[in-house]
Amino acid sequence: MPRSLSEIASFHAHVYYDPQTRGEAERLRAWIGERFSVTLGRWHDAKIGPHDQAMFQVAFVVDVFPALVPWLMLNHGALSILVHPNTANPHRDHTANPLWIGRPLAVHAEILPEEGAVDSTLLPNTNPVKPA
Ligand code: ZN
């Protein structure tokens, strides 16, 4: 049996940057916030979790995918972006099932559980960051 789309609770896009591309990441983040109904996560200027580079997270519901992801394909510039589903298996979400926009980076998925709570970062008013 194939897996069902109903497994996907939401998506994340992780936008990676380094000191040279942080300005570009700031611009992209502002553009996203102006155009899409998403939850913008905090800036992580140091590596965190399975991520191999500084990044910020964009969390969004399934219905936003067909507008946001092609838009990111056209507008990511020099930035690498990891788009992954959020199911009950965070390890698989980040290893077998993601897609990359731009240059793929390492993902240190060994720290991710095979089973976990479905991501809850889409709860209302989580990180209600809007560009100034
Ligand atoms: Zn994520």
C-alpha cells in the first residue's frame, strides 16, 4: 500500500545561509512574510539540530505548498532550502522524503527519532514574526 497524503500534517522549508548570504536570507524572509500565510521561525545563526548550517524555518500548511514551493524555486537566489513533510517519522521526513531547492547540504538525521510527535509549530501565534 502506498503511503497516504493524510500522513502529512504540515511542511517546513529550512532556509540556509552563512555570513556572506545572511542579507539575501533577510530579504527572502521579508518577501515570504509579505506574500504567504506561513509561520516564520527564529534566526538560528549557529548550527542546530540536524541542520549543517545557519538557517531559519518556514512552517506552513499543506494548502500553501503549491504556491510557496514553486515561488521559492524561482526566488531562492544563492540560498539552499530544504523542504520536508512533517509526519510521525521525523527521521524519514528529513532523509528519504525531502526535496532541495538550490544546492543540497548535509543533514545530520541520526539525531532524529524514527517516531515522534507530529510537529506542532503551526499552533496559532507561535513565533508571530513579521518583517518590520
Ligand atoms: Zn523542519
